[in-house]
Amino acid sequence: MSISLLQQERHRYLPKVPDLLRGDFRRVCARRGLSTTAVADYDALRSLFARTYGQPLVNFVNASEKNEDSPMETAPEPRGLRVAIVLSGGQAPGGHNVIAGLFDGLKRWHADSVLIGFLGGPAGVLSGDHIEICADRVDAYRNTGGFDLIGSGRTKIESESQFAAAAQTVTRMALDALVVVGGDDSNTNAALLAEHFVNSGISTKVIGVPKTIDGDLKNEAIETSFGFDTATKTYSELIGNIARDACSARKYWHFIKLMGRSASHIALECALKTQPNVCLISEEVAAQSLTLAQIVQSLCDTIATRAQHGEHFGIVLVPEGLIEFIPEMKALITELNEVMARRAQEFEALDTPDAQRVWIEQALSASARAVFNALPAEISTQLLADRDPHGNVQVSRIDTERLLILQVTERLAQMKQEGTYTGVFSSIAHFFGYEGRCAFPSNFDADYCYTLGLTACLLAVHRFTGYVASVRNLTSSVAEWAVGGVPLTMLMNMERRHGSQKPVIKKALVDLEGMPFRVFSRRRASWALKTSYVYPGAVQYYGPPAVCDEPSVTIRLERPAPAANSSFGHRSS
Amino acid sequence: MSISLLQQERHRYLPKVPDLLRGDFRRVCARRGLSTTAVADYDALRSLFARTYGQPLVNFVNASEKNEDSPMETAPEPRGLRVAIVLSGGQAPGGHNVIAGLFDGLKRWHADSVLIGFLGGPAGVLSGDHIEICADRVDAYRNTGGFDLIGSGRTKIESESQFAAAAQTVTRMALDALVVVGGDDSNTNAALLAEHFVNSGISTKVIGVPKTIDGDLKNEAIETSFGFDTATKTYSELIGNIARDACSARKYWHFIKLMGRSASHIALECALKTQPNVCLISEEVAAQSLTLAQIVQSLCDTIATRAQHGEHFGIVLVPEGLIEFIPEMKALITELNEVMARRAQEFEALDTPDAQRVWIEQALSASARAVFNALPAEISTQLLADRDPHGNVQVSRIDTERLLILQVTERLAQMKQEGTYTGVFSSIAHFFGYEGRCAFPSNFDADYCYTLGLTACLLAVHRFTGYVASVRNLTSSVAEWAVGGVPLTMLMNMERRHGSQKPVIKKALVDLEGMPFRVFSRRRASWALKTSYVYPGAVQYYGPPAVCDEPSVTIRLERPAPAANSSFGHRSS
């Protein structure tokens, strides 16, 4: 096996951990805070999670912090624990460090502890397919990207037969706890599983770990999901490099779509890091009910104004989920999904794209048809062609960056005729996603994930279930990070899915009142017209801490550290 | 202005320089070696370059190395020099360090020296548009990527009127020397300009600097062009990240096209760094006269074999220029270019893509028509649509990675029916180019470029013209690097361009007998079937020298350092 020199060095990196977790775990006590509710739909959730709803927040503290006002529970007598971990959903940098932290924590707790990894994601929990994670194995993956130690998968555990299969596996394997590393859906499943196990008298505890590069799994107590920091640093490296190319060559507009699903956190973070000319924010588009034509016109206005100043180049960031947040497009997609679901056989029987197009046009409402027909042919074709097994349009596969380029090109041609644009428009489209999901975790994510693993271990030791590991004060030094657990139901509400109300963790979209968006919206007008690019460069793992260890701009704006830190990744000079 | 934290730190990086260049420049002497010839076409070139053909190689040495067998020339008495620099063609990481090295060298030579930067590439030489590069300006750009300090451009200086305009500029500005930073075309222009100036009695010397991420400007004395190291490290970071994603998710084949124009150096270097399942090498395709169908079949065989082992994922690297090296495609493109040039008006008069297609089909020969019709519609449409101002097909804009995916998908469907393939094929296409051209230069490129700038300064001080700066022993420690000059005519031959024979620097394509390709071809069969990915990670500027300072694998295989160094970017364990 060949291993890169960086990887060899990274194997030796020792993640920084909070002071609390450096000492003897037997001295770590659990302090229960106030009991919790949910995001909304309290009654429905209370009845669905009769045993696990409303549990208190948990903070781990040192035994020396004992005080009478807030009692705390000491750790039980150490014994070997049997804990399993499963990675669920898309890759995020740092997953291997969660495993390493959990492994090290369990061994520190008791040398007889065993860590098991389910293979290939939740499907492994159902089938029981697993490996034991031993020291040699985990050492080879410390501080590396990827989920390849045990793999991942997208199977959801949500039906009764699946619960039964999972229960059988954890019982047969005599697991004290199952740690589920995942995003909103996977942690929803973890909550359901926790409730199911309690109800069924199964002693296996279920603990979640907040993973997703998308950054949309957070609340007051979950400051960020892991992977967001590294992924956005990787994308920002590339955006910065392209921006430097743009203002060296001075002849291209680069339209860069960024992964992130519905939420625009990734695009916003990258914008704060790199200061592009334009960054579209889906949540704002929805809030203002912008039409595609309005978005295109706004882009064209920026392009035209820059052209007046001789700047025939620029950078536009496009969040992956944009198209669903444009009201008219959302309505079209909803109608397409409904028509195709209801009349799937008719549609499938048509054997040419042209016949499909004619058929769909007559099947759509007048307003949806108008939107559909206004789209460039290559995009409307994608809407018909790229559908998932349920017949739904795969929004993430729509080339939104191409759509914008095509519409902008057309509109600029009109403006040229009208005399409101005099430039030359050349464009290049990019899409970044897979480039960042498996990068070597930044020092921040390496430290954060390792600490999450240790925290999950403590939650297992203290016999909590239905909790997600929580590490807070992330903008302070690692020594001061606080660790604990948040009841999963606290993150939930009820939403309509596949025709019925389901309990789900509510996605945290970009808050238009939050500091990250407010800082962005204050500055963007100046970035649009005046080239103000910042070039973050490649993620650095060695060197000055300011370069190597800083957390994301988003979290620093959301949660300013006690010591003022206003640099957000660069300094003004 | 906002500056990233990394950029602030990089401003302070002090490039390492050869021992020879650390001391007093007055102690640096020029030793002339043997006189040179050219790559081919000696007589034609000797007559075209009557004054500058056949000049000797030049090595700079310390005055203390004086010996009777090889006489050397001491430096002239220091005086303030007026030198200008121009950046030409596509961006490459390190251009700013060439400027910084040249600036520092000139100031060390004499405090009254002046460095001028022509703006916007060679067009600036013609118009005289320039800035003086002062200390503040250059300091703000040390060790940064991009060409934005003075910009670049693609204007060629090759006509008599252009020579006259350039002569007027350099005379008016009383330049002692003009330093041209560029690739093969730009250095060809530099050679012509040098000859023209000598012929015209103009005392301005012309000195080239070998720039191109493509790595195709090299010979015995030019070990590598600058930018290749950083660009390939940046692409390899991304390829490694995607490879890790591929073997974590286990469900996608990623087809990654890489910039590099005709030569496959970039793809080969990235393959040596990351060990993908497949890396196509254009030069090999041409040497073996492979058809598109053969390439596709070979890909399908690899995909099918991996599927048998349960590996429904993989990485395929595709050099940008591939399509032109497939004989049947080359013939088709040549015919298309000819037809469109000869009958442009007829073609332009057709107003629909379908009409154009019908017209072109009847205009092509039977064999070209067969190739054209066998292409997927979206690719043949590109061949007709994306043409440059001369009507030529823009090969670099053809989505070769998409072409391969479409053909592979089709062929795998056939193989499934034939029973020779049982897997599931899902693919994702990527193209990397702009991401790497303006990255912060690696330590290697930062050191190399700074040394190239110092070397260009010495060539100016010693009054050489028609030379390209040469830094050798690049696989040894920087202290031992040797510096000198290579006559530009030594890199040249005659080639047919736009219908007539022109002197040009011969592109160095991948040598199928060279060590980089031989090592690759020995190992690729094993990489194809057994997942052997290496993850180089982000370019590191701080930390262990092995991680931060290593030159490219290509150069280390081409020129093993005296001390055996077999690691090529990773170690086997």
C-alpha cells in the first residue's frame, strides 16, 4: 500500500482536546440541565417519542466543579463496553477521527472495551455486517479524510421490520451503545431507533454525531456539523485560485456551483472567505420570491456595470439547491413530480425526447408550461431525464450554473441591442462538491471530530440514549471547549414526507437575520463592482496557528469568541 | 484590501536560492560551453537566426572556480540597468516570484536599476503600456499565485510591424533588456525579437523564462517549466480527494479531464502521484494508432473486471488533448477545419444545427463522415459549434470526458446483453484546469521562480540575448542548483503553421521511452484492478520538508538526484 507523505505525517498529528477530556474519565460527571422541548409540534412529538422526548440537556463537567445548586452524576464503575459505530450518508472530512476518538475513549475507560464498525452504512446494522476496530486499523486512518475504514451508505432505518432487524443485531451483538454518525435524516433515524429500543426493553443506547458538510444540522447547542469547515476551506481554495485567474486573465466570468443541498451555508461561507462578485443565497431568493428573470437581470446588471469599468470578468457562486427556492421553478418541479408519479406509464411509453416534451407540455398547467417553455432546451431536457427511482426530478443534477449562463448570455445580447451593455461576455462553469467531501480534515475538524468521538464515548459510559454529541464554545481555544449531549427530539418537528406527517430534524437553513448573512449583505454591493477577491490558498495543516487552526467564518460570526476575533480568515490592510 | 492569512504569511517566505546566488553578483562569472545547434532544420534556422543561432550554453560560476581549461568572463562594472518584464500566455504559479527575483537581483546589482512591467502581456510591449515595479508593489506579490501584478495576454509579436512597434518601445524606454516570461510560443517570439533587435542595431537584450503548467517546454538544459509543480500538486489534491470519495461511496466512476494542451505531462504526473485506475496518455494513443472504440473497450474491460470484484467505482484521468491524438478523430477535425475554412460562407448561411449537420455530412469524406456520425449527438454538435475565430475546432472545449462516458455507457449496455458485464455504472465528469493555474506557488515553484528571476538578471548583466534562463540540478537541494542560459534557437525546429514553414520551439511531448512513462506503464495494470489510490492532500507550505519541498515526480524520475530518492511523493509500506 502506498501512502502519501502528508498522510504519513498526519497519522502522527495529535488532536487537541478540551482540558476536561485530558484527565481520568472517572472524574467526568454529567450535569443535567433544563428539560427540553422540540422545534415545533410538541404534542405530536411527545406522543411519538413517549420515552425519549423532553430529556434534559447534558453537560459533562469535572468532579471538582461539584456545587449544591446543580447536582451531577458521577460516572459508573468502569467495565468493558461493547459499542458499535455506523457512518451514514455522504462523506464528510473527519469521520475517521470520530471513530478514533470513540476508540481511544473506550479504551481509556476500560481496556476490555470493544469498538465495532458496521460496514457500508445503516445497511450493515440491518445485516449485522461488521468488523472489529482494533488499534492497528484505527491508527492507519487517524486524521485522514474519507469514510473508507468502514464505508457508508444511505439506507434508512425507519420501517418496523427494519427496527426489528436492527434490534436483533444489537441484541445478538450485546451492544451497550450504537453511535450513528450522520446528517439530519440519519439522526432522525437514530432518534426513532433510540425510542424503539427503550420501548422494546433493549438496553442498547443510541447516540448521534452531527455530520454534514452542508452545515444545516445545527441549533443553539450544536454549533456546527463536522466536515463543513474542511469542505468550505477546500472549495474556497479553488474559488480563490479561480478568482486570481479571473483577475489575471481578465476575460472570463466563472459561474461556480457549490454542493450543499437545500441550504446555502457552504456558498455563504465561501463568499465570506473569498469575496466574489456575486453569491446567490437560496433562502433570500425564496424570502423575496425572486423570479429566475429577476435573478438573471440582477446578474446582468452587475456584469454590465463591471464592463463599464473595463472589468470583463467575475466570479459568481451558486448554491446547489437554488433552483428549488425560486418559487416558479419550485412550482414547476412539484407539478412535474406529480404528473410523472400519477401518469408514469403514459410518460414512459413515449420513446423520443420530443414526444415526451409534447406530452409534458399538455400535462402541465398554463403557468408551469410557461416556465417550462422559457427554459433553455438543455435544461428542460434535464428536468425530464434526470429523475430518481420515485420519478422525482433530481434537483441536484440540474446544471443550475449552466442555466444561469445561458439565460445571462441571452439577456446580455438583448441589452447590447438596447444599448445598456457594451462588454464581451465569456463564461466558464464549474461545480465543486466531491472535491471537498473527503479532504484531509482541517486541524479544526480533526480536533472537533476527535472530541465528538470522546464525547460520544462519555454519553455511552453515562448510559444516555436519544442524544446527539455536542461540543460547544468552538470559537474559543480547544482547551476551553465544553462537551455534552443534546436530546435529538429537541432538533425535531413534523414535516410532510411522501404524503404523510413524519418526525424529522428540521434543517437549519441560512438565517437571514443571522450575523453571517448580515455581514455578507452589508459588503456584497462593494464586492460586486470592485474586485475584492481574497485568496485563502490550500488548507494548511502545519505552520502559524492563525493559518492552520481557525474555525469557519460562519461560526465565528455566529458565536464571537470572548476574545474579539474579527479577522474572519483574512485581515484588511 | 483584504488579504488572506496564508497570503500574509507567504509574503514573509524567503525563497531558498542556490549558494552561487547568495553572494556578491560581481563575483559571478559566465562560462561559455559548447556552441549549440537546434532540434532539427539546422540550415533553415541558421539562416533565419543569422545573428543568434548556435550561441554557446552559458553557466554562471563563482569567480573562485577559475581554471585554465575553460575560460570565463567576469561581470562588467555595476551600473544601474533598465530592464522590463512581460508575462505572456496562460497563468502559471510563480510568475510573481520571477518578477521578485529579477527585481531583487537588479537592485543587488546596482541600486539605480529600474524594473518595468509591461501591462496586459505582449500587447503592452507594442503599446508601451507599463508600470514601474517598485519595492512596495513587488513585496505585496511575493510568493503569491496569479499574474495580476501586471497581467498577461496572448498577443503574438511576429509580424514586421509588430517588431517595429516593439523596437520603438524598447528604444524609447532605453531598455537594457526585456525579459519574456512565457511558454513555447512566447519564447519563440522572444527568439525572433532578439534576432530582430541585433539585426536592427538595438542594444536591448531579450531573455526568456520557461513558463507553463503544461510541462511541455523542456529539454536537456531546461529541466522543467515553472508552474507545473504547483498545478499538478493542486490537481492531485483534488484527484486524491475524489478518489477517497470514490472508495468511500463505492458507487461512482469519476472521469477527470486535466488541462495540459497537447502534452499529457500533467495527467501522467497526477497519475504517478495518485495511482488512479486508468490514465490515458495521448502520446501512447497516437503511437499505437488506437481508435476511439479501442480506448472505450479498454475502459469497459477495466470497469467490468473491477465490477467482478465488487468494485463499482473508479478514477479515470483524461488528458485535455486526447481527442487530437486519436488518428481517426484527428483526421475528422482536420477535414472539418478545412471544409469550414474553404466553404465558411455556405456553412454560416445555414440557420439551424440540423441543417448544418446535414450540410457537413455531405461535405465530409466517407471515412470522416463515419467517424462523425458515430459520435454522440452532443459531441458532434460541439465540433460544429465551438470554433475559434479562424474557424478551427476548439479542441480544448470538446468535452472529451463526456464523450468517453457516453461511449462507455453505451458499450457497457451491450456488454451486459452479451453477458460480459454485470455491474452498475454511474459516472461523474470533472474538468480541472483553472483551479491550478493561479494557486500559491509551492515552495519548489517559489524557489525555482525566484532563482529564474535572479538568473534572468545575471543574463541581462552579462549582456546575453536570445537566451532562456536555465536552472538545473533541480532534484538536488536548492543550494546546489546550477544556473545559466540556453540559446532559444537550441529548442527550435521548423513546423508548418497556417500554411507555411515557421521556426517554433518544439513542444516536448511525453517521451514513451522516458522514466516517468515507463514507471507508470509498469504499474498501471495493478492500479487498474486493485484500488491503490494515494491521497496527496492540499499543497503544504509549512511543515516537514519532505511534505513541503519535494519537486514533481516527473522530474525526479527523469533526473534522479545523486542521493537516491525513490519515494516519489509517497512511500510504500
